[in-house]
Amino acid sequence: MPFSVKVTTTVASTAIVLSTVIYYCVLSGGRSSPPSQPKDSSSLRQKVSPFTFKNYDKLAQQFFCDQLPVKLSDWRNPGDVPECEAIWESLDQVLRNHGLEQWAHTEIQFLKSPQNSYPLATGFAYVIPSRMLDSGPGTAKKLTWFQYINPVLRMARTKDGHDVAIRVITVNKDGHEQLNILRKVAASPSSLLSNNHTLPMLRVFEYEDITFGIFPRTAGCMEEAFDSWPKNSVGDVLNMILQALEGLAFIHDLGIAHRDADKSNFLVQWHPESLRTMTVAISRPRVYLIDFEVAVEFPSELPIEARVSIGPPSGGTINIADGWGRAVPPEVDSGMPYSPFKLDVWQLGYSFITFRSTVPAIDEVLAELVLDDPVARPNASEALTKLGKVVNGIPPEALLIEPVKFDIEPKQYSTEPHNA
């Protein structure tokens, strides 16, 4: 929903008009339209004036909050950057009431930390020693800025100095399945399990019909693990893939399919970059699974063969009428029921389709993740066991080698709408 209202408090008539709108918004309970033609402007002005001059700031804040997008899909693309920024500016006091200071907008879609300062350590974001004093990616300085893709996500700092990500989870009737899943896998006691790689949800709070989730800020993304700036070795990348498979196996055992298991939805504490020092890293970064907006959960009593989906995933901010926008295996476009759990495996494997370890036994297992036949394709547990056995049977020093990029023509995106 566009944010185009501008307030000019120095012009009396504009203040009266705006106050009139605010007055009716408040009386109507918020997030609804005021009457377009009041019957008596003089009597209306008398009613509005106490609000206008006594509690103007509070009512103005309420007015702008009432203009927030009313659907999750509207949050993904509300307009250009100024309109995206206006959304969160209107929520500033709401966030402060919950002990959160927003990161400031600098330019385009970049945010910077308060006073451009470093955060306190949280255990979710680290920097390798050889990059500590640098100023580019993977450095401590990088932890003080963030580039957002859409206004569903915002960075903030808590009162005690920890950086967190604020995510819009539900709006009105949208997103409640995602919230229920997150409460099951991203909160205690499930979040305490070592094989659960879901990024913990620290807390939630509500404003009117909107639910916000608070998550720790991490240092990197698995999307950068290969063919990007980090100097990760084959061993570094394989460790991340194994953790990702472990995370998928965990949620699958609970009857939950992610349905968007692309490497871009896995975060990491840091990139080990073993090739920078040519030594096998002692510590390994933990991998975290995020973004459950198109995930589905099946009842435990439902037989495995009945846990199926039809067509491309949809939900949350994803409008199926606009197309899915990611590559999919053949079964998704078949129009027939398919296993969303096997879809997860394919999605993870396909996001590393150009990665080659140059170790035949390893590359053979990775190739099985993207088999067109879902019956022949392993599930997450099978893939984890098989890949883990091969990797663990190789000396770590033998995997201290540079990955090879294999050129392959990417699959076409699925754009045809389906009935889910």
C-alpha cells in the first residue's frame, strides 16, 4: 500500500485536515478509511483541536501505523524505497516501546547500525582473524551494515547492545501457519536440540493484527559459500551442505516440509575460508535454516504417502498468481501430487548444481539430490547418511582444495500458476 502522505505542520489548514483524518481513524479503531465529507467542518474542528494540539505526535503516529500494508504479500512489494522506508519509520515508536532501536537507512536499500558501531557478541556472528581489520565482506565492519531485499525484514539493536532481525510473520489472517511452525521448531525446547538448525526465534510481539518475530543477526549466508568472495575450501562447503541436510532431516521428522530450501535460506555464523590460511579450520560455523513462509506441516497421524503438495509452493508474501520464481523439479510442474520433502532435497541440491568437489564419490552423491525421478532421489536423512559417510572417510587435508565451478544451463523458472 503506497505511503505518499506528507505532513506539513507549519500550514494550519493542512494540520486541521490531517487531524481530522487522524481523529476519525482513531475513532474507527484504526486501519480503516475516514468519512470523506464531514457534515460540519466547524464543529469537527472543535472536536479535533484538543487532539491536534495536545496529543498531535501520538495521533500522527497512530495514523501512519494505520496505513500499514494489510496483507503479507503487500509487505513484500509496497512500492519504491521511500515507501518501504516510510513503513518502518511509522513503526519506530512501536519498536522502541519493545526495546528495539531501528538501524538507520543510508541509501537505496542499505541500513547501518546505531552510531555505525559494532554489536555485542551473541554467538551467531563471528569474523575470522585474517579479515578482522579489513573493510569488505566477511569483516567486523560488515556487521555494521545490512542490505535488505524487501521491507518484510528490518535490523534493530536491543537495549543491551545485541543486533537482531525483525521479521513480519503474520498480518491479519495471513502467515499463521508459519508462526505455528516457528513456535514448534524455532523456540524452546526444540531450539535446544543440536540437530535442529532452525534459526532461533528469540521472541514475538504484536501490534494490532501484525505479529513480529525477533531473530539473532548472523554474519553470512550459504549463498556466498561457493563462487563468491569467501575463500572456502571443498571441505568448508561440504560441511555446510551436511548441516543443511541435517536441518532438513530434523524438520521432516516432525512432518514439516520447508518448500524453499534454496541455499539462500541457510545462514552461517561465519565463512571459515580455509583457503586463506591453507589450514583445516578447527572451529566450524553453524548453519541455520530460515524463512518458513511457504512451509507446510502435516498431522502426525497422516500416513507418509498422504503428505503431498500440488503445484509450486505459495503462502506468506508469495502470491502464486505471480509465479514461483525458482527452478523446480519435474514433479512440481506435473500438476500431480508430489512429496514436498523430496522437493526440499532437490532445492538444496540444485542450488549447488554448479559446485564440483572434484572428488568423484562426493560429486556422485550430490548429483543424486537433483535426480528428476523423486522415487530415486534420496530423502534428507538418506542423503545426510550417504554424504556424511563419504566425507568422513576422507582425510580433512585432502578436502583443503578449491572447488570447481561447473557451467550448466539453469532450469527455467516455474511461472505457471497452480492450485495448491
